Amino acid sequence: AAGVIQSPRHLIKEKRETATLKCYPIPRHDTVYWYQQGPGQDPQFLISFYEKMQSDKGSIPDRFSAQQFSDYHSELNMSSLELGDSALYFCASSHRAGAYEQYFGPGTRLTVT
Amino acid sequence: GIQVEQSPPDLILQEGANSTLRCNFSDSVNNLQWFHQNPWGQLINLFYIPSGTKQNGRLSATTVATERYSLLYISSSQTTDSGVYFCAVYGNQGGKLIFGQGTELSVKP
């Protein structure tokens, strides 16, 4: 079965640079979620989209923005990167927002030097 | 917001042993999922279990929503079961998952 695709899988950036992470949800899933997992921590919700509209927002820095496109893929844009942004970034998708099972992608490991 | 607590935080087992992981949550939830994060960082869906009991091979899970807890059972553990097990819940604040701190399991040969 098709899974959530994330690219790139690994990314190394320097401080103050920008990064764009991409997420392709499971076919026919219309809801996308982004999570950030720091070293030794549990994943923390950043933002979600349902039918291309932002549906919920967590502790996402103002330096980060995201959107969902007409083909339902999503991009997370991160600017003015800081050392503390180094983390594993997961995208998840589900069919409909709310109490539906979320399926996670393999993650993008971002390292900021 | 909802608080999710997992216990124990760490667990070391000999291969072949059984174990029970617990997840307590502080408020009513619309859903609950169990995940296994392997050493490569991938989050693998184990169970989607708002209530009741489910089984998948050597793993099973039970959620008692009225008492606000869920249990994950691992039987005849194998070294490939090592990793971190997360419980995550949906509250009433939209579809975001709120994760517990995880249980780090190490299975020794």
C-alpha cells in the first residue's frame, strides 16, 4: 500500500538559511499534519491542513509557514534557521480531519550547523 | 490541554519475555493510537484503538476510555521489538495528536 512520502530525507543547513520540506500524503487522504521531534523528545504538533485550508495550529514558530496545494501535497517552509530547529520533521496524513487514524511518513532529519 | 503519561519510561527485557506498557490520559479522547519508533526514527502505526481490544500477531492493545487508560501487550519479545513505544491521543481540540513521553524498550538476545 502507498505510504506518506517526505522529501528530502536528510537536510543540512547553516544558521539563518532557509529550508523547504515536502510531504505527499497517501492517495485520497485530504488532511495533512506536521510534527517536530527534537532529540529524545516526543513529536510535537506544528500545523495541519484539511482540504487545503489550515485546520489547526500548534507551537509553530513565526519563522515557519506551510501550505497545502491543490494536489494535497504540503510544504513546510522554514526561514532564519536556528540551531534549535535541528530535529526530525514528520508529516502525517489522514482521511478527513478529526478522529481518524493518522499515518506518518519516514520523516526529514534537519541538521542546522 | 490533555495530559498523556506513559509507564514505565524504560524497560529492559530478555528475548522471549512478555511486557505490558501503560498509557494514562487526563480527559476524554476521541481516539488513541500506539506507535513504535524504530532505531532509524520511523514511526510505525501499531494500533488505532479508541476503545476495546485489538490483536496483531504478538502485540495486542486494550483501551478503557471510561477509565482513561490504554495498555499495549508485547508477548514473546524479539530484539526487533526494541525502540520507543508512543501512545498518542486525539482530544476535543481538533485532529492533532498529543503524544506521551514514550517507553523505551530494549530487548536483549
